[in-house]
Amino acid sequence: METDLLIIGAGAAGLFCAGTARAQGARVVVIDHAARPGEKIRISGGGRCNFTNLATTRERFLSENPRFVASALAGYRPSDFVALVDQAGIGWHEKTLGQLFCDGKATQITEMLIRRMAGAELWLDTTLAGLSRDADGYAARTSRGVIRAKRVVVACGAKSIPKMGATGLAYDLALQFGLRIVETRPGLVPLTFAEQDLALCKPLAGIAVEAEVSHGKTRFRDALLFTHRGLSGPAILQISSFWRPGEEIIVNLAPDADLAGALRDRRGQGGRVAIQTVLGAHLPARLAEAIAADLGLEGARLADQNNAAIDRIAARIQRWQVRPVGSEGYRTAEVTVGGIDTRDLDASTMQARDVPGLYFIGECVDVTGWLGGYNFQWAWASAHAAGLSLAGALR
Ligand SMILES: Cc1cc2nc3c(=O)[nH]c(=O)nc-3n(C[C@H](O)[C@H](O)[C@H](O)COP(=O)(O)OP(=O)(O)OC[C@H]3O[C@@H](n4cnc5c(N)ncnc54)[C@H](O)[C@@H]3O)c2cc1C
């Protein structure tokens, strides 16, 4: 089998790159070890795929080199992808903060990408046994025979959710061809707590509040969810990409309230009322009760609290300093932070600087978006950059 372009991985980035390269007339083969393409697209955004974010800027991405994303993002914008979605007749809506979701099933996006790459071969259930390079290009030994390709795009994702087909293949290939790897860790992942903090969280599992969570100077305000193992919800997922083991996060469970002021005012009006009742005006009742109990103030009256005690109560709710023991790991992480070192890639083509004809796109690269459609935008934009540059090279 001979082809102009072999793409390893039929996920968001691989499928998109195949379409872009096909549009330039390239012969394209895409291989994937999974039985179906675009499995992460299928489960993304709660089954509705948050396919882009209108507020995409380079500040929405983590990378050792924050400037790396600029060229690819400028070359393919959220409005470009929206135009494709519109052409395909896929209904969509904007949730909060520029996040665009399908009205119907996420699989519509995969179907659109498959139609867009018409003429390309898609080999599913196909594993890669080895990739080598010689003067004529690349030879890929696969479970379905050898594919000779002038160029190879590695688009086989990162480590998140092995059950969905994630492997470390992209990193192995990068290392084989001499590229460096920025240490990886799970991102957009629930955080887990030690026993003493779990005593508060466990009984509250399932309760959600609007919270502000910070780590150093980075802060996110969004929903926070108590779980049996610690904390989750968008605010926690966002901060998890910045957090590293051993570090502390600060949680404000009532970000709109002047809690100390409100407690003092209420006390001034005759504070025979129980503390948890007053807190219940700012927090879900069960959370207010649990915090009062955690502070040893279950049933205690507001009238009996001096200013220092009130400050302590407010701080417990608005400056809850907690040191997670870990995260739920790659088993549930939506993304992998770190990856192929961008110093070894050309920012406008995604080609390995020292290995002509070898490209890395999508999540395997050391580029990680915030929650909210940025990761798919990166997949489209990096795939577009590679797909266009390949086409030029193949003429
Ligand atoms: C639950 C969940 C929800 C998400 N929701 C969103 C969302 O709404 N919006 C958003 O922007 N991002 C979301 N993401 C992140 C997004 O899915 C990824 O950033 C994106 O899929 C990365 O695209 P990719 O093509 O680089 O990798 P992937 O989509 O992971 O594709 C990699 C492909 O390579 C294949 N592969 C892996 N190893 C091998 C191997 N050894 N041999 C052959 N093939 C291999 C895989 O089977 C897969 O098909 C979500 C992620 C998860 C897990």
C-alpha cells in the first residue's frame, strides 16, 4: 500500500487533517486501533460535543511555550468550524461563555468529518507495529500490512481515558524520532481528598454550588460538585489542570456574599438564631449544616459568637484552604497536560523540526485547553495547519 499521507489516529485531529489534506488532492490513509472513529467526540460535552469556543485566544491554553498556539489558531478560527457545522446543517447553540454545543448528538460532528474526508481510506481495528523512515519517506508496519507514505501525521491523542482507546503511542513515536516530551499529568479531572477533608465531602456527595476556586493567581468561577472522593464540577476541573501534587487550592463556596458582614448584621438584629440557619441563606441547607458541624458549631447560636468566631466561620466558607491528595487520574481526566515539546515542532505546520515529513497534532502536543470547547478548537486548528502544509509539500 502506498500513499501520500498516513494519519495515525482517527480522532478529532486525525479526521480533520484527513479532510484538509483530501481537499488538496492528497492520497490519504487513516489508521486507528479502535473499532470506531471519533470515540471521544461521541462522549464529549455530555454527548452534545462542545465543538469550539468563540472566545478562543492563546491565553486559554496551557503549554510550556504559550506563544506556540498563536499561528495555528490564527489560521483556523472558531468561525471557520462553525461555517462547516452550518454547511452540514447541524444545529447548535451557545451555552455560557462562548461555548458552542450541538443541539443533537455529538456523533453528527464525526459523521461530518468522515464525509469531509471522502476519498481517504479509513482502516479501523488496525494496530501499528513499527514506523521507520528512509530516503523515500516512511514505512508503517501495521496489522494489515505495510503502508508506505511520503508523510506521516501522528494524531493518536494522549493518555486520558485508556478505556476509550488512549495509549502513549504518540509519545513513543516522538521519542523514537528524537523529539522531547514535557512531563504529562491528568488535566480537567476531579480532585481527591484525604480522610479528614473527606469527612466533609462524602456526606455532601451530589450537592453542587457556584464557587470560586483558586490556585496561585489562577481562579475559576463555576459550578463545584461534592463527590465521595473529593470535589468535581467545572470549577474544579479547570483548576485541576494547573494544580500539581502537594499544592493547595483555595475554595470560596459563597463568592457573592460578604459573609462576615452578613453574620455580624444578623447578630446585631438579635442573634438567637442557629448559625447553620443563617448560613443557609448563602449555601444549600445541607452544606450549611455540614460546615457548622465541621466547625463544632452544630446548633450553636449566632448571638454567642464574637467577631473572631464570625471571621473564622466566614473564612472556612470563603477561604477554604485544602490540599488534595491526588486526582482521579487518566481514568477520568478529559485531557492530558504536557506532551510533545513544542520546541521540537514548527508552530505553523506542526512538522517535527528535525524530522522532515513527520507531524504531530491534537492532544499529544504540549498544548492543553481550558474546559469549554478549546481542546477541540486546538485539534481542528493544529490539524488544519498540518493538512495545508502537507498539501503544498506533496505537489
Ligand atoms: C469525557 C470527555 C469529554 C470531552 N469533552 C470535550 C468537549 O466537549 N469539548 C472539547 O473541546 N474537548 C472535550 N474533550 C477533550 C477532547 O475530546 C480531546 O481534546 C480531543 O478528542 C483530542 O483530539 P485528538 O484527535 O488529539 O485525540 P483523540 O480524539 O483522543 O483521538 C486519538 C485517536 O487515536 C487512536 N489511538 C490511540 N492510540 C492508538 C494506537 N496505539 N494505535 C492506533 N490508534 C490509536 C484512538 O483510538 C483515537 O481514535 C473531552 C474529553 C473527554 C475524555
